[in-house]
Amino acid sequence: MNKPQSLTQRWPETIVATYGTPPIALVSGQGATVTDEQGATYIDLLAGIAVNALGYGNEQVAQAVSHQARTLVHASNLFATQPVLDAGAKLIQRVGDESARVFFCNSGAEANEAAFKLARLTGRRRILAAEHGFHGRTMGALALTGQPDKQRSFHPLPAGVEFYPFGDAEYLRQLVEQDPNDTAAIILEPIQGETGVIPAPAGFLQAVSELCDEYGILFIVDEVQTGVGRTGTFFAYESEGIQPDVITMAKGLGTGVPIGATIARRRAKELFQPGSHGTTFGGNPVACAAANVVLDTVDAEFLAEVARKGDYLRRGIENIPLIDCVRGRGLMLGLVLQEPVAKQAVRLGLSRGLILNAPNENVLRLTPPLVISQHELDTALTTLRTILEELA
């Protein structure tokens, strides 16, 4: 009798190889700890790439999603539902501008596609995006992504996007002033996640905001990875005291249930009109039920605890061998290594019960669930030290 195949053995027989075959198959989780099909446990310092904000097995999320699925699982945007109105109102409150309006969709890429279309609706053609930025894999979002290796196979991409060095305010001003009357938008991430957790230099977001105000340009801030408390404030841009015209978000907003949002304010809020954009599943009641739990949970006390955990994690990391420096804020940290061994560290981590991520050969990215416990933090730090000491 043939032995049943594992999930990872069956994977390449069924799933397109966009990510290759996963090294392990996960079957359950609780808090910041997950369990694989063999029964082994791992402390997860990736959280589904900054998605599982409230961790695994959250009872409030499970109850809200279950109740909504039994009550009204889908209605489309042809009808109003309570969960989408509640989630939208809570996001407007977080932005601090009662005149802001929310477009719900299903992912970060879709949120950035909506922002791209808002820029087009200004009647101007140029959109300025940061080199090395990442905004998604769909064609519009990919056109905004400043990573030529990801774009190369998909040309021609939507036209009109030009790139500037992330953090160089003077270069950006010169680029704008080449044709300010045809510059529709400037887009950036407050912290570039996929490139290796690279924060914008102090004062850069403020300089971009002033430049946009000066020339009537939409300022689009991509908070897909940094939002929902990931950096210790609800939005990462809050640390600079600015107010963007457009905010895109996803990932942690649904703590694992797919949802995205594009928030438009000031000159951007009236650009979408009936028929100019849409989505079948955006504002799905079940997804919004999950988002409402997240938005109710991530309050001031919760954010202060995220900041505390981030500081604790940073302090525990900084004196580990092989660490050159630590970038980022809150529970979004990039460990810059002295040697290009990040991918080796990821493999060793799995063998020691720790899920890590390497956006490149020299950086480990840590984005654990925001609810990670003190015990899980301490265990993860001990294991990480062992791994890096071994590699050193």
C-alpha cells in the first residue's frame, strides 16, 4: 500500500509554481505559533508577510466571520451592508478627516490600482514612484513598482510612470519641475518593505507633502505593509505629521481575511464617480466583519504595546553576532547582516522552529503578529541568536 503523499509533495502537482514548492505545510496556529502537518511548531516572525496582525486562532475574528457568513455572506456593491459602513467609518475616524471617503477592494495591489486610476482622473499623465518601491503584481501596480527585475517580462506596462531615488527630495523636486502641470501624483511607502525594510529619511515625507501641495499633485502613501499598527502608530506616515491625499492599505486590515482599502481625501475624494471604478467582492460583508474586529482591537493601548514589543525586539537583536544594524519601527524590522547569509538563516530557522524571511541576501525581515507574546519574543530571540552565531 502506497504511503499518502504530504501536502508539500502534492503541491507541485496542483499549484502553479509562482512561489516554487513550499518547504513546509502549515495546518493550524495559535497566537504567533503555527503547527505543520508533522506536528512541529514554529514561532512565526513573518505573519503571512505582515498580514496576520491579530495572530492565529483569534476567537473574536472567528466569531465575527462565522456570524457574518451565516447572516449575509455577500451582497455586491449594488446594495448597502452594515459591516462595510462600519469599517469605512472607522477608517475615516483613523484618518482624522470626516470628509475622507473609502473604496474597499480585496488586496494591496487592487488598492494601488485604484490609486493609479485616481491619479489618471486628474487629467494629468505623469506619476512619480520611488526606485526599489513595491506596490503589487497587477499591471498597474507593477508599473508603479521600482524594481526592473519584476517588470522585465511584462512590458509594455501602463505608461506615464517615472522613478526617483527614494529619500532624495531635491531630485524629486527637479523631476516635478520638469513638467509640474502634467504631474498627477507622487507615490511612496513610508518604509520600503520588499526591498529590505528601508525607512524614508527623516523629513522626506514632509518635503514630498509640501511639494505636492505647492503644485496640486496627489500625494499617495502606500500603507499596505506598514499600516494597521505595524510600526507602532496606526499609519506609519503619522510619525511625520502629514496628511496624504490617498492612502492605500490591506494586509493587516483583515488579519488574514482578504481585504484592501483606498482612502481618498481633499482633492482626491471626488475623482471617482459612478461607473469610473468597481469591484465585485470589495466591501464583502465577511471581510469587513474581520476588519471591524481589527479596527476595534488596534486602539491606543494596543499600539503602545506594539511599540514596546518593537523596542524590546530591537534591543535583543542589536548585540547578536552578524547583525550590522537594525532598520524599521515597531514590529517591522530589517536585520542588516554583515554577510550575505540571510537565505541560509531562513533555512536554519525552519529547522529550529522559527519562521524568518529574507527579502534579499543581506537582510532578514521581521513582521511577527502584533499580538506576539513575551514568551514567544524571548524564545525567538534565543533561537535567532543561535542561528546567527552558527552562521558567524
